[in-house]
Amino acid sequence: MAVVPIRLTEEQVRKINLLIKLGIYSNRSEAIKSMLERSMDSEVQGYLTNAKVQKAVRTLLVHKGIQDPLVLTPKKTAVELIAEGRQ
């Protein structure tokens, strides 16, 4: 697992600490990883369901001679896809 240093505002740290005190997360690292994974999954899903992206992909597929309907449904989470790219 990689270590990635980040800078957070005092307000962000206070919010994370509150979630830990409430028992939602056991430590800051767990909280940040969980929030980051959900955010990345949401970001990737947003691009996969974006009408402009789908239109561009359909156009490229038609150009390549592929006429089947395009359905973009990720089988892996954003974290898994990113991890694969780093190998």
C-alpha cells in the first residue's frame, strides 16, 4: 500500500475527528480512505453515465464498425481500476 501525504484544513480534520468520536471510523486513515473510495466511485460513475461521453464512445464504435448498443457498467470500483493502472 502506498503512502500519500495530503494537506487538510483544520475544519476538515475536525470533521474527520468527529466521525471517529462518533464511532463511524476507527482512525483518520480509515476515514479518509473510505471517503476517497466513495468519491472516486461516484466520479467514475458520473463519467460513465455522462451523455456526452456515451455519445463520443458510440461515435467511435460506429466508426470502427461496431453497431451493438453500448452499455457502460463498471464491474470494478474506481480504486480497483486505478490500482490496475499502477501495476
